[in-house]
Amino acid sequence: MNDAQTVLLGIDGGTGGIRAGLYDTKGHCLGFSSKEYKTDFPKPGYAMQDPKDWWESLGIAVRELLNQTNIDRRSIRALAFDSTCTSVVVCKKDATPLYPCIIWMDVRAKKEADELFEKTKEFYSPEWMPPKLAWLKRNEPKIFEEAEVFCEYQDWITYKLSGKWCMNNNTACNWGYSIYDGFSRKIYEALDIEEALNKFPGSEVFRVGDLIGTLTKEAAEHLGLYEGLKIAQGGIDSSIGLLGIGVNRPGRIGMITGSSNLAMALNDRPLLNPHGSNNGPDNLIEGYYTDYVGQSASGSILSWYVKNFCEGYSYRQMDELAKTVPIGSNGILLLDYFQGNKHPYQDGKARGMFYGLSLSHKKEDLYRAILEGVAFGSERILDTFREKGVDVKEMNMAGGSARSPLWMQIHADVSNVIINVPEDINAPNLGCAIACAVMLGVYPDLPAAVDHMVRYKHSYIPDPESHKKYQKIYELYKSFYPLTKDWMHEFSDLCDSL
């Protein structure tokens, strides 16, 4: 194979939209395009999307990408796709949706998650597949019964691309699945949803970088590509993004930013939650467990604020204004639990808030408070790794937040760590290209491909004086939830009863 003529297509299905990138085998981006789609929030804690929007947006993004480059489409030798995870797609065998997708940030299944913990003594977040399926059976029994397939965003797109129903061990770990032991039936029996096991997408299970199949004629026409194009197995956006930011061995933390922030590390044993999802082993890179801790909302809070309260201002303009605001945001502290708290409290009833508002405050004060509040939430995650003995001195970060030098410096100063930003901040897209390169045999395995395809453009060094100031605020940030938990729960229950 002539590497100079080999182009790789990496597609990232995120919370806010589809992103498509073309890469050479050295990891250089040759073109990039994106298309947004909407998320519906019909009730507090709910978050839903229409799978048909994913497919339409995918076609638009790829065709735009092809139109803006001069690359011969026949030089594109493979594509891979990653997506958000712990979603529930309910559909027919022909992929016709029967219900809006209950996406990852939806926490309506808190009752079912609590019940599962009581019965098994194993923690499963309300975000994950089994509690959501139990909620669906109890609240939408007709839909649950009519469903022919329960799957993830990833699996639904795989079917649309290849015409094949299958699973991959990277996402299925979030369903109580191990590539060695299969499904943990006790989870499904505890929630009385054993029949769901018979509706999962096929018996074939692939690993990241495996060959799934090839593009169908219909999919090729939709994307503007050619029938027979090879499809490499991708996985969860955060896991694939971990490859794209250069974390391929133990020793460094990676954080993927976007609508939420997720910190991940590779270890030779399960470090944080031996019974939890996505630990492995071998769910991403052979020989390693993947430990992760995340925030339910981060970039999505900033997006909400800018869209609703900063009309006429871009993120870059707001960043410039926020630079003039001192540490502490002129007395405003943000609690970043806008979609509940994922870590460390796993509380679906918790909600976000601004504390300290006065009539003197301006939009840039609240904007900076969001940047700082999200950074405090990320620091709480890093504390968890530190508590388990991980020496966190550096962190690789990519995603939408990495476009903001101000936000990256705030993260560095809050956490007192060096922040390394890769040359290509669209880490999941690059990670998909890495999976393609391994599938084609350009590199022998994922770690080798990462070594050859990931480079860095900037490192943010923490300022000691700024860190001291932030540490004082961070201690108060940590005390905020314990002081307000009971009030938040009481208020949530009251609103639900009205």
C-alpha cells in the first residue's frame, strides 16, 4: 500500500453534531467539516435526540468535506466512526426509530439506578443502558415491547453504513458486558429486563481497529463516497479521543472536552470502579484497563449561556472580555451540575447555580464564572485520580474547550498541572483515523499508530500565584454541594409534585 495515496476518514458523532475529517497516515488533517443537530430537553434531567438527524447531518458533513477538498475519493481507503455512549436507541430491525434516543446526559432513570445498586451493590449511573431500559419498560411498555433492537448511537450508525447489526466491546462495556465473560445477567434480572438481552444488535463483537465490513451502495450514495469502502471499528467518542490526544500507555491523564468533560487513564488494573462500566480489560488497548471520571455538563453550560444571554457575541469575543475579569469572577461562583452530578456524588437531582450575583455584574463576569466553575469540576475529577495514587503532573486536553487559550490556562492554574494541547484538537476524529490506519495495516497496533500520528502544538504552564488563589475558592466549591444537597432534593421533589 502506498501511504502517500492513502487517505483516512474519521467521523465523530458528538452531542452537538457530526464532525468529519480527512487525514493522511501521519495524522495530518487534510480537511474538516461539521453539521450541528439539536437536543431536546423536555423536562429537567431529560435529553433526547432524533437518530434521523444524525444520519442526515452525517451525509451533509461528509459531502461538504469532499466538496471543499481536491482529494480523489478513491484515495479514501477506510472510514471509522465514534459516537457518544450510554444512549438508548429503540428501533426496528431496519433501523426505523420507534422513540427518540435517550442520550447519555439523560438522567431520568435515577430511581432504577438506585434500585440496581440496592440489589447488586454495584454502582450503575442513571446515564447507563440498563437503568434506562428499565425506565423505558416501566414508563413506555408498548414501545419496549414493540422494539426489535436496542442499541447505541454507535451501533445504529454502523448498521446504516454497513447493513450489519453488530456490537463492539468498547461501548458494550457500558451495558454490563465483557468480551471475555459476556453479559452480566444479574444486572438485567435485578431490573426485570432480561428480554432486552435478546434485542441487542447481533452476536458479532468487534474491537477498536477491527474491520467491520464495507459501505453499502445506499450509504455510499448518501455520503458521496463509493460502495465497498472499508469500515474500521471505532467506539466511544471519549475512548477514541484518548488515542487522538496521545494517551496510549499508563502515565498520563487525558481529558476530552466538549458538551461534557471526561478524564481517562490507562492502567494495568481497574483503578477507580472495578464493577463499573468501560473498565475492560482490553476495551480500548490490549492489556490495559480504561478508567474514567466525567462531568455531566461543561461546554454545554457555556453554549447555553452564550446562545441565551450573549446575543451578537462570539466565544472569542467573550473570551477577550473575560480576560479583564479577575480570578474569582468578581465574586461569582458557578456550581456546574446543570444536568445533575456525575462525579463524585452521582446525584441526578442536583442542579447548577450561580452564587454571588449582584446588580453590578456584567455578562463577562458570569462567562468567566462558567470557565472557572467547570475547571473546579475537572479538578474534582483529578483529585479522584490522585486519591488512587496517580501522580497528576500533566494532562493532555482536546475538544472544543481547547480552542480557548483562556480556558486552558484557567484549567492549568486551578489544577496546577501542565496542559498539553495536540496539534489537532479534534481528537476523536484523529482517533478514528488511527483506528483506520491499524485496520489497514499501516501500523501494527494502536499504541504504535498513536506514536506516529499525534503531535502537540502548545503547553500551558500553571502560574503558582494564580493556583494559590484558585485553591481557596476551590475549597469553598467543594463544600457547596454538601451544604445545599438536602435543599436541592426537597426543591426538586416539590417541583415534580406541582
